[in-house]
Amino acid sequence: EMRMNQCFSQGLTTIYTSFHIALLDAYTRDDTTFFNILDNIGYLVQFQCLLSTHGGELTMLEDHWITINNLAHCNIVLTSEELGEFSLSGLAYKVTISFGVGSDIWGMLPVGLKNRKPIPISTVLFTKGVNEQQMLSERVGTNTMEHTINIDGLCKLEVYFMMYKEYITQNNIPGDIQKLDSLISPYVSMHVRTSTKM
């Protein structure tokens, strides 16, 4: 439990940092669409991992995966406090991050977010071991977890993408949906073929 608490606290720090950067980027580009997407779909966070599925690194990978899944039970609520000011509330692994955005960004927010509507967090993990330990794991057939994690990440990304696509289409927001479709469709098809074989 102590190990998971340490991993979860580091995960929350990652969420805070990436969200802070995303807010500043949207503000700099005067991108109100970003805030509307937060209001209607939520915040997507993608993690990458290079740990192998052999030896001690397997346990680290398991911790990483469980932590990232737990972070999806958290949410973000925006406040008009100074940019970067934050507080945490809630139960273990179900935390609400109250995040100050400052007066300038506050003026760009849709009504729902100003009324403290929680922003759901969608977390996605993709992993690929790249060392000799992973080569050994593949040879002896113990790399099942890597495949499972990547399929899980792909499914979650597909769900978020479909919500994004629906929102963009319904609201006539300019965006290259065809290009996004072409990027994700091959992986979805590969997932379907792989699932059929299993």
C-alpha cells in the first residue's frame, strides 16, 4: 500500500504539471475550443513506458499501470484563484484537484467549468520494453502484460477519440477528422484482428 501511495502521488504531480502546461498553451493560442472540450469530454493524458516484462521491472510496470488506472478516477475542478494554486480533496485514489486558472483564463471558460463542473481525466498507457530483458521475455513468452496494457490503452484512446469526433462534428468545429481517422484506424483494425486470433 505504501508503494502504491508513492506512485499515486507522483502520478498526481504529472497530471498537475501537464494540465498546467496545457492551460497555458490554450491561453497563449486563444484556444477556447480546448476549454469547451474539457467541459464536454474531459482531459486526456497519455503515458509512455519503456519497462520490460521480465524480472524486477515487471513489478514496476504493474505499479505504473495500476497507478495510471487509478488516476482515471480523479477529476479537476477549476477556480478563479491565481494560476497554479491548487488543493486536493476526496478519498484515496478518488481525488479532486481544485486548480486555479487566474482571471484571464477564467474569462475564457464556458459556464459549466465556471460553475465547478468536474473535468474527468482519461488516462492512457502505452509500453514497449526496449532492453535485453524484454528480448528474453519475448523469447520465453512472458510478455503478455505488455500486449494487455497496449490493447487497454488503445481501447481507451478509441473511446476518447469517438467522443472527440462526435463533439467536433456536432458543433461544426474546424478540424482534420479524416487525418485523425487515418492515424487511429489502422491500430483499431490491428486490435480487432489480434482479438479475433486470441
